[in-house]
Amino acid sequence: MTRDQAYKKLNELSVLELLSKELSLLITTTSVFNARSNSTSKSPSDSAFNLMRLSELKPYIATHNPNFYRDFFQAIANELNIKPADLGNYVIDTSHYNNETYNLSANQKVVIKKHVRYSAGLFHDHEFFEIAYVLHGKCSHEFQVDNHIETTHLSDHELIIIPPGLSHKIEIFDDSLMVNILVHSQTFQSAFLNNLPADNILFPYFTAAIKDKFENTSYILINNKSPEVTNFVLDMYIEQETNDLYSSQISEHILQIFFLELLRHNRDSMSLSQTITESDKLAVSLRIFIENNYQKVSLDDVADNFHFSKTYINKIFKSAYNTTVLKYIKDLRIKEAQKLLSNSSTTITTISQMVGYNDTSYFIEEFKKATGVTPAAFRKASFSTVLQS
């Protein structure tokens, strides 16, 4: 599949889009809607939303075209991955999407979904990152932030990065084309942090995502003007559709290049909807510093590096992650030791030094406290598990 073929396939109206387009035209040109809503509004969005309860649509559509009702429900069922018979009095309630909704997993971390046109948007959130990218045309996004609605408009090649947990909706009522790039949260944690300079607008945004209690009230608008970025989106879509050997891994690498290209060409055209607090930034910076230096770092080192007292450092860190700096360092060391014991033949003495313990006896003592077994017993159990499998 070429990029031109991928673009053409994405731009084709799906069955659901064709039927939704016909429905929106039908609703906005009939007196039935005005009678039901007591409104003179002719907005397709308002109309479709007021008729969103599927059980109420049946008699209305049936008077227009009985086959339309059948086809429309079949298309919706296909979109929702359920059987038409299961719709019944189904109300389109998509208030939350989890990774399983779109088959996001440890093996499939990137999914491309075309946004369905001519359909009313409903507020929802999700547990993954969403990159809404406009291939051509325009669209509007609404965000529920602190008990009010914020509206943002996108046009050609512009995009919004939406974090997990932020309630929003998207609507397109013309032939504009937008794709949603759905990304497993772990991919953001592992793929981008090492490539982002600390002074970049994306740094606090992505790094805050690794906080266990991150309150998602911020999104990033990128007024990208480089059409070249579209090629990376199409390449990811091609990998998804061909589903060839290593397609998932290739998509992840393309996504990383996609972001690096955005950083290269759009440094001055990015805007963060809401500033992350200074304490949140410090907590994230503390965590990154510790993870990069856990083998040799102490609480004194952390305090000296950030020019705060040990008490204040611990307070900020514990507030964000519900653990102390020293406990977190110890946990990182033991976790890395477990990996080395399971996946290498390196001696226990060498491993203890690699993870930050100069005294092997003390390492063995700390390891047993944390895991309940000695390093030697842990390695033996790991090898036995591998042999049995």
C-alpha cells in the first residue's frame, strides 16, 4: 500500500459516515426535530445529539426508509464491535475508553482510527494518549476543564495531544478528514522522555504522565504547518493495515520520528492549555534524576542537585508518589537486580555493584528483605521457570 492509496482509503466515506450524513441532512430538513426539541436550531450536532437514543430513532427513520434503519444500526454495531441484536435500547454511552476498546496492549502500542464524520460528538475520556491530527479541512474540539468548556479549532496539518483522563469531544460535519493516533501510555514514558530537552513545552507534559496521580486538565495544541508530517501518519496507518512482520515495532519508531519532526519544525507553534504546577514539575524532575542515577545517588545528592533541603525533597516526592526518595532508590536497585539475575549469568557480586551496592553481603540482605528470597534462590527459580516453559 502506497501513501496515496492509504490517504484515499482514509478519505473514503465509510458506511456509517454515509448513513450519518444522510441522517443529519434528514433531521435538519424536517419539522420532526423542531417539534421534539422546541428549538429552531438547525445544527446537525444538536439535532443528532437530541436523537442519540437509538431506540427513539427507529420509528423516526422507519418513516423515511426502513432499510436505512437496518443499515444504520448495522454500521453503528460494526463501529462499536457488537452484534446489531445487542443494541436494543442501547444508548451510545462512550464516556470512557480503555486500552482494550481499541486493542492497545504491550504488543500493539499505536492504533490509527479515522474520526467518524457526520456524527455528533459525545464527551468521553480514555486511559491512553490521543493525537488528533487533521489531514485536511477543519474540526472543533471541546474540553471539560474545571467545570467549564474550552473550545479549540484545528485546520490542515494541525494537531492536539490529549492525555489520559481529560474529558473531550470532537465533531466533524463536512468532508474534512481527521485521524486519531491512539498511543499506549507506556510508549510515551519510554519513547520520548530521553529525546525531550527540559526546556521544551512537551517535557513537563509527557513527564507528568508518569505521575501516578496526574490530574489531566492540560492538552497541547500544535499549529503545525509542515505537510511532511502527514507522511509519518500515513506510514503508521500503512503498517497497521498491512500488519506485516514487525509492523507494531515499526509503527512505534515512526511515531517517535513523527514527534521529533514536530519538535524540530514547531518549537514556537506549540501551546499548553494549562500550566503544570511547579511542585509537579519538581516531582517529575526528581523522579527522572533518580531513575537515571539510582546506582550511585543518595538523598544528599538529590538535595544538592536541586538546591533544596532533604526534608523538602522528600515532602514533594512523597506527595507525588506516596514513597520516600530512599525507598524509591532501593526499589529501583532491587528491580534492576531481579532483571539481571533472570536474564544474565553475571555473578551476584558484580550485579550488586552494578545496581549500587559495594557490599555484597548488604546487597543480599536488602534483596531478601524486599523479595523474601536470596539473589541465588531468585536466580534458580527464574531459570527453573524458563526451563519449564
